[in-house]
Amino acid sequence: MKRFQTVAAYLVALALTGAFTLKSEQPGKTRGHATVRTVMGIATYNSGGGAMTLKPNMELEAGTTISTGPDSVVYLNVNGLSSSVRIQADTTMSIPQMERIGSAREGDTETTLDIKLGSILGQVKKVSGNSTYEIKTPHGVAGIRGTDFEVQVQQLPDGKYLVTFTSVQGTVIVSAVVAGEIQTKTLKTGDSWTPGEGDVVPTAQQLLQYYESLINALIIATQSGPTGPPPFGPLPVFPTGSPPGQGNTSGVTPNPNPGE
């Protein structure tokens, strides 16, 4: 665990100084890919040749950026079947790295997601000791070892970002630069952390259950192949200053089934 925290802190230092780049291919490594399972609404992808419509069954290479429109959702398997991701509405996310080392079933994997704006939920099955799975944001890097998670990136009116990391189940190691210093936090099941907004806090139970229901739907969809629209709508919107885990100060109870 200590080694993993050190690696996470190193990664965030690279990410926030602009030195975080895709590793060059090494002997024994093969390129992974992401498989699109479900597209609801409007979504595009860009692999360097301009934005194009995203459709189920597409296989995406590393370096691809995915963008979703309002009321839109995308389900992906990333770098094989060990990782499933739900990209929420109004989200922009790239996949800088997907590599595999050794056989497809027994080898190690190296995966990086980069959330520019919006939110994602995901499940990563327990990875091998030499595997890495990182989620980069404008305000920190999360390391995943076998976790159900949610990451949310909001842009504030002043151009800065508010980022919240949540462990829905399992352990997430997060490193971020706060007041000029790198802070590393360990999130256990039900914990959330918004760098710069205080310490780790428990996620509101209703919201945690909502995340769990979305992830369960994600797992079913990505295991069974392309499906129709997911059974749940977009995540509830929390006002600035009331991120997940710090309570809902708006007085509005999020509905797990919007539209009802």
C-alpha cells in the first residue's frame, strides 16, 4: 500500500506539471482497446481526425477522446473485460494509455483515463500486483486496485476545477496538489474526497446506493454485450459547495429514477 501511495503521488506531480505522457511501447507489450457497449443519446469520439459519431460495437484505440452530450450515456469495456466504465452526460474523457503485458488472461495491464470535464462511474476488477490503473483529472490522480468508483469534475466560473473522488466499494488512493503541496488520501468504501475542500468524508447513503445501482446496470450491460438504453437517467446535480459525501444542502432529495 505504501508503495502504491508513493507511485500515486509521483503520478500526480507529473500530471500537474504537464510531464505525464503515454509510455512508449516496450518489448512484450501489446496495445489494448476499449469496446463500446451502449450509446444512449449523442456521443462522439475523436482519434485525431475530427469528431465522429460513437456507436455500439466500436473498438477504440489509446489516444481517443470521447464526448457525451446532454442526457447521454456511454458504456465501455476498457483494456479488456476487467474494466467497465459508464461515461455520464456532458462529459469529456480521453484514454491516453491501454497496454497489456503477457497473455490476455494472465498478463499485467496499464490503463490511464483522463477526465477533462463531467463524471464517470466504473468497476475495475482486482488487478495484478504489477498492473496500474490511474484516473487523471485537472486536480489529482486516483489509483485503482479493484474498486467501484465515481469521479466528478466540475468547472467553476473562475475557470478552476472542483474534483470529487468517491470509492463506492473498495480502496482508491488519490493524490492531488493542495496549497502547493501533494496530499495523498486513502478512500475506503463509502468515502469521498474533494481536494482543497477539506478531509475525506462519508458519502451520503442515498447517493452511494444510487451509484451502486448505476454500476450494477453497467456490469450487466458490459457483460452481456451491446444493449438498449440503460435503466437509469443522469446523476443528480449537486450545487457547488455541496459535493457528494458532504451532504445535500440544496434541500432536494436526488431521485434514483429521474422522470418518475
